[in-house]
Amino acid sequence: MARSLLAAEQFLDEGFQAQITAAAAPLGFTARFYRSSQEIGEEIREAEVLFGSGFSDRLREARRLRWYCSSFAGVEHYMDPSLWPAQDCLFSNSAGAFGVTISEHIVMVLLMLLRQMPAYQRDLARRAWTFYAPIRSIRGLRATILGMGDIGTHTARTLSAMGAQVRGVRRDISKPADPAFKEVLPMERLEEVLPETDALVLALPSTPSTRRVLDRSRLALLPRGAYVVNVGRGAAIDQEALMEALDTGALAGAALDVMEPEPLPPYHPLWRTKNLLLTPHCSGNTSLGYTRERIVEMFLEDLARYAAGQPLLHAVDRSLGY
């Protein structure tokens, strides 16, 4: 009897489906494809492998599940042990596929802030022809990146190539770091580097240790004229303190692709905060061809390893939350 592999993801077109089917068949799997997890019927009960997104409310139904691979990087919605049919189910994600697209988003919003685009957008909406000076450059910028995974590393490479001085802050400094990081500090020394930071980029997963990592006291350590960019999770920042810092001019600007709550209600004060760029959690948008290709490639790498009884390359450590 063939083993069941169910994949639910909108971007899995005929080409991707053929690629997965061709890789799965020699391993004894029959692959079936759906646009969303909600389209899957009772066949989920027999699934050995699930791949895709939106399975948090359906995992319990997969009574024969042995491995779930999320096509997203964020995994906080799957940390509740009661969601799983068995506690020894393997879990992996697609962290490592989003560095290119999210780093480009970071550079985009940072350049917009440095070149005063929020002010130009506001004036041009009123058909006002204005000129703002001075503008700032990434060249010579002192950038600090919290989170040195795939996203942080791609961002460091780009900013460094553009002339920025990039520092990285991470929980475990024993891991090797990309040469783009001129210095790597442990999280315990974050307060030391904040006063010397022109642009602070947060690319952190959602874990208990990252919640409010940028609190009011740490925000106050940033120099006047600094910028904050968050592409990780909204819970990492004290939003009330950030809004105050922007409205009073203590910070020059900020860009949030993630916030609390999401979607942002129409009357939330973030909409009215000065010098703030908001985007609707789209920095990791899977419409980029490279991102889609890498997500599938990573899944197939681990499918071969799973079938061979080998450890997954992209496994999630549930004790750490990433």
C-alpha cells in the first residue's frame, strides 16, 4: 500500500506538483495536492506526511501523521502539544527560503526612511511640491541586526556591500557567523550596542525569550535619529513605547511589517504614528519565484532523508520554538 503525502499550498502549480510527485513516487509515496488544508477531506486521517500551510487546526485529524513540514518559517502556532496526534511526530519548517525576499524588503524600507520618503508621500498625496534635507545614506550606517539566521545574514550581506557597518546580536555566539557581520554579540550585551546603533533590524522568531526584547528601556538607549525595522514578530517590540518615541521625535523613523494585532484594526494608533511605515506582513511574500523554488527544494531534501530514516535538515526544535 502506497504511503500518503498530502500537500496544501496555493503556489504549488503543475510544475511543482510534477516535481514533488516524481521525487515521492520512488520513495513509496502517493502525493495529492490541494489549494488549502481546508480542501482536504477524510483522507487526512491516513496521511503520513503533510506539507504546506494552515494545518494548525487539522493536525489532530491526521491520526497516522509522522511528519509535518510547514511551508512557512514561523512556527509559533504549532507549539501547543495538544495540536498533534502524537508527540513523536516530526516537525520542520521553511526557514531558509525567505532570506532573499525579506532582506530586500528591509533594504527598501530602510532607504525610504533614510531618504525621507514618508514625508514626500504625505506631501505628494496633497499635491504639494516640497524638498526635504538632509537625507542619509546606508554608506557608513551603523546597523545592528537582532537574529542572525537566514534573514539576518542576507540583510547583513546586502547592507555591508552598500557600505554599512553591521553588528549581529544572537542568543548563541558559538555558532559561526557570516563575514558580513563585523562583530557578533550575545543578547546579554544588547544594551551596550544600542547607543551606537543608527538602524536596528529585528528578524527574530516568536519565543518567550524574544517577547518585548525591545522594551521601553532599550528603546530609550537608541540615539536620537535612529531607525527601527521589524520583520520578525510584532511581540518583540513594546509598541506603545515605540509610538511615543516616534511621535516625540526620539526616533527618526520605523518600519513594521509585523505588529500586534494582525490585521491592524482601522482605528489603531499605529496608523497615526509619525514617521512610521506599515506593511501588512508581506515581506516574506511567497510570490517571489526563488522563495517558492527554495521551499519545495528544502521539502524534497528532507523527504529523501525522512524516507531513509535520517535526521531532517530543517527540523524545528520545539523546546526552543524554532
